[in-house]
Amino acid sequence: MSFQLTAGKRTIIGEGALETGAPYIKAMGKKALIVTGKIITGTGLAETLGRTLKGLGVSSVVFNDIPGEPDDIVVAAGTKAFKENGCDFIIGFGGGSPLDTAKAVAAMSVLPGTPADYAGKEITGVFPPLVLIPTTAGTGSEATKFFVVTDSKTQTKMLLKGDSLLPDLALVDYTYSLSAPQSVTSATGMDALTHAVEAYTSKKADPVTDLYALDAVQRIFRALPRCYKDGNDREAREDMAFAAYEAGFCINNSSVTIVHGMSRPIGALFHVPHGISNAMLITECLRFALDGAYERFAALAAAVGRAQNDTNPVIAADAFINALGELTRTLRIPTLAQYGIDRAAFTAVEDKMAEAAVASGSPANTRKPVTKEDIITVYERLW
């Protein structure tokens, strides 16, 4: 067996990561565009980052005009801010949306056209230095070459990628997530869990991603309910920050499968946050995938204490699916109906969503064939 692993140039994990990483930031440039969200700006964290940069002799400009998940309009505005303010490097600071926007701005500050021109292609180039600082434990964007941007004309979520857009520096400090509300904690935590489970059961899994994925699943099952119950549980928050990074590393190298493929169209058409749409789907999607990877799902069941290593794989795999269902109920993940989505409106676009899911390529990584008709069947089971 041979396989290739990719990761960012430098990652610092733990409390005080920003202070530890300060010398590396100082070497990146003279003026940073801080890409963040209005919530982070409101907490004062962006201002604190700006003061830290000033102490390093680095000036900064804040771009926080990110209404929800990024689209090409937001990316164009961020690119304009980067150029007009004479910035020479970018810091993404926040949840998945600011981090993905930072990657997109880095790319489009150099490349011609719009993000849609690069959908389905490997994005290459010499881009501005990129620092990513997550404030949630979920997307793992700080560890991946991937970023998602919605095409505003077609309302399609585009999965964009490029090894050249792996961060030059990732700073993972769990203390930034202490103020995250329950809804964000559950959504981002389920996103991280989806990454880890899909990476482990992907056709592209390898021995290294297997180690990271199993550890991430164990940590998340242990820590996520605790974070949800008590956001100030520092030990659990630290576990989640590390697990999200592990899971991000995994999908960067072994990819996601059917859940993400089916999730993105729901997010694009019904404006469901990515982590929530993953959580809505994960149980039924993986129930569909079970018979292609009983041994893999059985190993996940053993990892979370729901089976023994010698339990019949079919029984153990089913026990893992039951554990997933219990976790989503503990986290009060809404169904499509509870979220307020109209069934008739959903049914009317199932065909379009299934086509988009197949076209994304993610379902093809599942360890069994997945057809458009299969995807429609799973969509129907969500009701």
C-alpha cells in the first residue's frame, strides 16, 4: 500500500497558541486582512487580535461582512478590501464561514474570474500567506485544502480545493470556543463527527487517517455532550478542538462520503447551517452505507463502547447507528420538519439535489455504489 498525506505548513495547538505563533505571524507581512464574523467582532476577540498584531508591528483591517455561509459576492467584497487596503497577508478568524472566506479571498486576490471558474479543479498559484484561527470545534477548515462557496446565480454550494490554500499557520486554541452557544456547539461538533466517521469509512481511508479518525470519534462522543451541557467545561472544549483538527486532517486526506454530498444541496437551497444539515442526515445516510462497510462501522461501535471487538460486525454496526441517533437526540438536532422546511418544497427539488450530490463526487467515496435514485430514497427517509 502507498498513500500520500498533506497538511498545513505549521500548526500550533493549545491555550496561548496565538502568543506562541506570534513570531511566525510577524514574518508574514506588514498588513493583515482579518476575515471574521460580526459575532466574533462583537465579542471583542477581533479587537484583541488586532492589538496583538499591533504589538508585533503589524497593522490590520477587519472584514466581517459575512452574512451566514460565504457566497461569491462576499468573496468579491473581501478580495476588494484586501486589495484596496494594501494588505499582504490574510488571517481567517472564526468558524467555518470566515475560514473558508479567507481561503477564497486568498485565491481570488491572485486568480482571474470568479470562484465558479474553479469548481471541480485543483486551484494552484502563489497566494498571500494565510493564517487560520478557529473559534469553533467543527469544520476543521484550519487543516484542509477545501472550502465551500455558494454560487449566487445558481444557489449551488461549490466545493473548491487546492493544496496551495492549506494554511501557512493554523492556531488552535480551545479557549476561543468557550463562549460558543449551545446551537453552535452542537452544529459544529456534529460536523466534526461527520468528518471523522466519513473519513474512516471512505474508500480513500489509510492507516494514518484511521488513527486520527478513531481518536476523533472517541473524543467527540465523550466530550460533545459535556460541551453542550456546560460550555465552560474546559477539558471537554479542549477535547473537541483537538478532535475537530484531527477530523479535518482526515478529510483532507481521505475525503468525505455520502453525508456531505447530500448535505450541501440542503444548505444551499434551504439555508440550513452546514453542521445542522449534516446532523439531520448522518443517521439515515450511514444506515444506507452500512452493508458496504460492516467491519468499519463495527470498529467505530467498539471505539465508543457500544460493542466488543469480537461482536458480530452486523450487530455492532447497527449499534453504532443507534448511538448516533441517541447523540443527535441529546443535542436536540431538529428534523427537516422541525426546522420548518416544507415537505412539498423539498420534494420538488429532490431530483436537483440528488444530481448535485452525485456531481460533487463525495458519495462516490462511499464503500458501496450510490446512485441518484439511492440518494432520493434517503432524502425521503428523512421525513
